[in-house]
Amino acid sequence: MPKNEKKKEFLGLKLSSRLMELLAKLQEVELEDFEMDVGNLEIWIQPGAVAAPMVAQPKVAPPVKVKPTEIIETEFIPPVETYPGKVVEVKLGATRSDGGTRGKPVIVGGETTPAFYTFERPTPHPPVIALDVFDMKVPLPKAVKMHVRDVLEDPAAWAKLAVEKFGADLITLHLISIDPLLKDASPQEAVKTVENVVQAMDVPLVIGGCGDPKKDADMFEAVAETFAGERFLISSITRDMDVERCAKFVNKNGHVALSFTPMDLNLARELNRKLYDFLPKKDIVMDLTTAALGYGLDYAFTNMERARLAALMGDPELAHPMSSGTTNAWAAREAWMKMGSEWEPRELRGPLWEVTTALTLLLAGVDLFMMMHPAAVKTLKDMINQLASGSSGNADALAEWVSMKV
């Protein structure tokens, strides 16, 4: 230590200023082999730190818990979002002024928000329902057959019943008689059946085939040319068909294509891209495949919801209205087979199976439902009207859902 260096006192110790600077940089100091001789030791205790004498406190009963009698009211402000994408609007059916014969067209699509986000924007076009009609007698579940028994062999009468009694917005006419494994009917015979149905009612038509790529294409072309300008929904164009040929006659004759793919959005994009070479986007509706309740409904919902959200986020290849073959619910054996008494009656279980499938996909954003049972159709229509209106419904009834009996 230099002779002239001043010393500073720390804890009673006189230390050099250099050592004090070094100690100031440390958070703590540890001394080894340290001894301290203490003479008089004084301990200072602050007055506030003196412990109070122990005084017995009277026992206080715990506060009584009061059961709430009402819900605390508070204002809820929904989180309103704006999305960059929009679902394409597609018109089905043409009136006389537009070159067709339908009473009024049906418009699907146009959404700019997820399904029924009415707090963001109103639903532009509520979803619509098409009832299935077949061009030949087919085996049907008892719960469905009891409603159409008298018209099973008359597609025109069946279609008229579906519109006038069951409230169908459209008719899906399944021309399955052209199937080589069934009647192997000709395209001309299919055209005649379509003509009879067109004259029986005036709602737009969905033209369904038999699933044979070659026979379907031939029949679709004959129907498209015969009824040019009617804006029928041709159901459906698939990847295993001659996509170019089908898209060209759909476009030439003023109809709409139903682009059908399995549950794979990449396949849907691929097929739509092929159609874009020959069809405007306003003439395409998507079917991403419907799986019934208990048979993959959760996969169908997820696939459709992803497609709709992708469309709203700006994916142009998925920005199309969606169609659901909800009739697939009747392929689930639980919807129609005889089971234990706790599952009866079948007449109620079947429609519930179909409407549960439909209601689930309704929330995913489906725009067009192809259905079969009148009770399921009515239930879905009521739900669509309530959701589209933005009303809150009967909260008191909803609160008692656990104890309700069906």
C-alpha cells in the first residue's frame, strides 16, 4: 500500500481506498480464517419490530357463503375481424328472362366470414336443401320409404312431392338407371326423365349420375345440350373422368359443375385448377365428401372447415361454395337397422342421424345439402333460419337440455 494512500473505514476496519473500490464491484465478500475481538456489543432493535404481547383473540365465525341468485351482467363486445378472401357466388337455375324455365334461381356462396358469424356480417345467402329423387325404384330405409312409397317409380311425382310438401329448394335427380350393372339406360332415356321432372316443378335441378365415369359423361353431355341455359348443377365431375370434355360442355351450355374429390384439399385444388382452364369460377361448386355420423364425420367437418377458412384467408382455389351429400348418413347401419329398445323408434333415430350429420357440417360452412328425410329437412331449415337471423333463441329451454326428453 502506498504511504500517501488514504484509508477508509468499513465495518470498523480501516481499509485502503483501492481495496474499497474492488469490494464495491462485488455483490458479497467471503472472509476466511476471520477472527474478531469484541468488547462491548450493542444490539439496536427498531421500535416497530418489538413483538406485541400475545392476547387471546375472540373466535370469529367464517363468513356465510351466499348462493348467487342472478348472473352478473356485463357487456360483451365480439371480436370483429375482416378477412382478405371471399367465397364465390354461384347461381343455380335460370328463369325465363335468363334463358331457362325455373321459377326463381338459388344463389349459394358469397361468404366473407366463417359460418353464421352474423356479429361480423350478415349471412349473404343462407344454405339451401335439395331432396333426393331417383329415376328408378331403389331400396330405401323404412323411415324414408314411408313418406315416398306412392311415388317411388315416378320421378316427376316424387320431385313434385318433395317441393310442394317437403319444402325442397332444389331437386337432386339421380339418374342411376344408366348404370351398366342396373338397367344400362341410354342418355336419351335419361333426358326424357329429366324433361318429365322439369315440367313437374320449377325449382333448380341437380343432375346426378351412376358413378361410371364414361356413362356419366355421356349422359351429362346429352342433358346439358338438351337443357342449355337452365344452369343445372352437374353432379359430379371427378378426377377419373375426362375433365376437359365435361368442363367444355358444361360451359358451352350454361350449367354449373360440381367438383367432387375425396377428403383431401390438395386433390380439390388440383381438380379445380383443371376446371379453371375451361370454366369461370362462378360456375363451380365443391363437394369434399361427406362422412356420416359415427363413420368419419369429424374428418369431414375438419376438411370442410379448413377449406372455408382457407378461402377466407385468400386461397382462390378453395373459394367455392360447398355441397354435402348428407344422404350418406343413411349408409350408417345405425341409422336404419333394428337395435335394442333403448335405440327405438327407428322412425325417429334415422332422421336424427341425418340431421345431426347435416347440422355438424352446417357449422363448417356447407352451402348446399342433399338430403332425404322430410323431418330432417324441416329441422335443418329451422336451424338455418334461426342462425342466419342472428337471434339468440330460447335460452331458458337450452339451459335445461340435460333433463329434456326426446
